[in-house]
Amino acid sequence: MTTIDAHQHLWDPLLRDYPFLAGDDLAPIRRRYDLDDLRRVAAELGVDRTVLVQTVADERETREFLSTAAGSDGLIVGVVGWIDLTADDVADRLEALRESPGGELLAGVRHQIQDEPDPEWALRPEVLRAIQRIGAAGSTFDLLVQTPQWPAALELARACPDTPIVLDHAGKPPLASGALEAWSQWVRTLAEQDNVMVKLSGLVTEADWDHWRSADLAPVVDTVLDAFGPGRVMVGSDWPVAELAGPVERSWRTITELVRSRAGEEPLGATAQRFYSLPRD
């Protein structure tokens, strides 16, 4: 079975500003990560294909990512890009991206809802309308939220039943504190929406960066697999961000071993292939 890393990034701080890289804690990854780096990491992880995910609210990055993917010799098989969800012409913007170089690799759209000051930003009529139009255009939506946006994320999923949605980083459970009860209740309720899937990605950076163990992540993996089932769960490395919590080889091995022991191989490739309509080998 083809192994797909369903969530990884590239960036270059010399090319543009990345607000999420501000702060001393982020200094270790505040450098360029390019296609050559990705090839090396993918080989080390035993990954056959990847999905490249946006990092900034800028369509120019999406166009660059599509071009990079087209020149990756089949390593990057999908790009989750960005468009302005408050714009009136969302469908036209999607079509323009699809017509750009590498546009056939556009797999979905994401906006960093977690960074919006208004916890109910996702419920604005223009945003809901945009996400509904994304589904109508045959595309998908990556849902990036954290605790303050959990209630709105649930209402969004209910309001957009025809849009395939994937919850990035399992909704950012508070692993560092270990207080998982509220997250568990919320994610089980979210699982009642048939259009929603989950990425087991980014977990180690929600845990104690220096002292996390497999046993810390296991309750989240168990809850997600129990609530959604293997066919609605995919796995992503969240590289390079994951490097903040140690070598990505360790976090990838830990997550994939937990998933394999509980659910077999399906979340390691087949789920992402179906959700993003990725090309088959």
C-alpha cells in the first residue's frame, strides 16, 4: 500500500513573512525548507507521496506550491491551498487556481481559522457560503481550529454537509495538560457528521515538546479511531513543525505504530487518497 503523508509544509523566510514563525520558541525551524529537504525526509520516513498544505493567507503561495508539486516527480500529489473565504467569487478563484501551472494538483482549501480573533468567525454567512461553494465545486476543506473555535467548528460542519471536511491535527487536543475530556466529547460529537474526517497530525507539538511519550498520544489516537473509524482517519507528519518536538522520524514512527496496531494500514494512505481524490499509482 502507498504510504501518504497527508500534512506537510514548505516555506522560505527570505521570500515572505510567516507570522506563525514569530517568537523565540520557533527559532529552530525559522529557515528555508524546500523540495530537496522534503525528498530527504520522505525517504527517511518511508513516505511515498505527500500532501503539501498552505501556511499563509496568500494565493501566491498556493500558485507556488502547485508549481512545486508539478515538478516533484510525483512526490507531492496534492496541494491544500488558500483562497479568501470572505470573497464573493470563491468558485471563480478556485477555477483560476485549477487553470494555473500544476492546478490539476489542487486538492483542497484551508484557512487558519485558529488565528481569527473572533471565535465565531467560521460562522459568518459569507464564510459558510464560501465553504459550501468549495464543496459544490468538487473540492475539500481543511479545518484548522483550537479550543476557542470548537463550538463554531461543529456548527460549520453541520451547516456544510455536502463539503468534505478534514479536521487538522485532531482539533489540537490539550495534550500538554492531559485534560482531554472536553476535547473527547467534542470530537465524538463532530464524528456524527458524515462529511468530516480527521488528520492525526501535529499531536507532538500539542504535547510537552521535550518529554512526550507514546503513551501521551495513545488516548487521542484511540479516541479518534473509535469515533471516526479507520476509513475516516488519515496521518500527517506536520513536518517541519513537528521538528520542534524532536526528530520527525520519532514522531512519525510513534504515530504510525499506534495507528497500525489499532487500525491497520488504511489511515496511512487509502483515506487520504479517497478524501483528496489523489492520483493512484
